[in-house]
Amino acid sequence: MLIDIHTHNLLVDCTDQLRFLVGKHSLGIHPWELKTPFNETLCAEKFLKLKMQFQKKTLAIGECGLDRRRKGIVNCDIQEIVLGWHMDWALEVQRPLILHCVKAEADLLKILKAKKYKGRILLHDFAGDFEIARSFLKYDCYFSFGSRLFNSKTLANEVMKLLPREKIFLETDDQTEFTLVDLYQKAVLSLNIDGKTCEELFFSNLTNFFSDFNDISSADIINDLRTSTIS
Ligand SMILES: [Zn+2]
């Protein structure tokens, strides 16, 4: 069973894949949605509506986070406010937080420290170096890797190799130029393991990532993820 921990694409039936679909398995306001001019009241209303949609089968909170590169969205101070709402919500409902973080790792670390954040997080499409990754390991943090693994100009392969194996995931995100199978083949080479071990690793990581949530069993979770494919 192959695991895609972060995708925006609903693909045709792949019975051997579990895909974590943002917007279906998780709820949140993406920082790119925080466009200027910004109305905090409207945004807070939108957030409250999302909170009302939460059900037992909502497996995570997000995608939310910080982005210092994207043009046309609010500054990081306002993004931090909205991120704070999501963090409190994730703790309240005991779900992992799916985080988008672009050129804002230092800001995110500052927030986690200030809040003494104890919840579980996934840093999707992790783009930092290993030193930054290590700073995040002080928290209950997982990291996912996707398109960067195919780009030798990035540090993704090196960082993935150095991180504890039980903390990593693969993701297709919004990309369609490569498949989940391509990613697994890449991981087999990068991690220097065989295909079966690779499958077992990411499956075991998935089980751990969603463990400790009292109201939902791993069987429920796997079942919900299965329904993200169209048959
Ligand atoms: Zn995404």
C-alpha cells in the first residue's frame, strides 16, 4: 500500500494507494487564501464555519501556515494570527496540523516555542536544510517530500536521508508531472532500501502519525483514506 500524505488531486482509482486529500480529510485556511485587501472579521467567520464542519472523520487541521514568498497575500503578522487559530483548534480536537511553510521556518519555530506547542505537525514540502529540520524535531514533527526530490538543486534528498526515517513521508501535493509510484522509486534510491521496506516504512509512519487520537482508530483512518479515490 502506497501512502500519499498530502495531495490536492483526486485521482482515478488506485486501490493500492492511500491518499490524504486536503479539503476532504483535513480542514483549514491556506495562507494563499489570505488575499489583500484583508477583512479579519470575514476570515474569522469563514474559520468558524470550518470549525462547524469538523467531524470525527476529519483527520487533520490544515493546510494552513506561513508564506513569505507569495505575492498578493497579507503579511506574516496577520498570517500568524490565522495560524494561531488553527493551532488552538488542532489541540482542541486532538488532530495533527498540516503546515505550509515557505521562507518562514524561523517564524514558525518562534511561534511553536512561544506557544510551547505540544501537538503533532506535518511540515509538507519541507524546503529547509538539516539544521532547520533538527530544530523542528524538538516538536512532534513529521516532514513530507515531493517534487523537490526530483530537483538536484534542492536539499530535499539529503535532508530526507538524514532525518529519522520514522519522521518522513512522500507527497504529490498539487503536482501531476510525476506519480506516487515515481516518488517511491526515488525514495528507494535515496534511502538505499528495497521497495518492500520502503512501502512498510511509509505505512508504519502513517499509522504512527494518526496514533494517539482517542476517538478514531487506525482502521477508521485507513478506511477514510481509501475513499479518496474514485472508482
Ligand atoms: Zn498543498
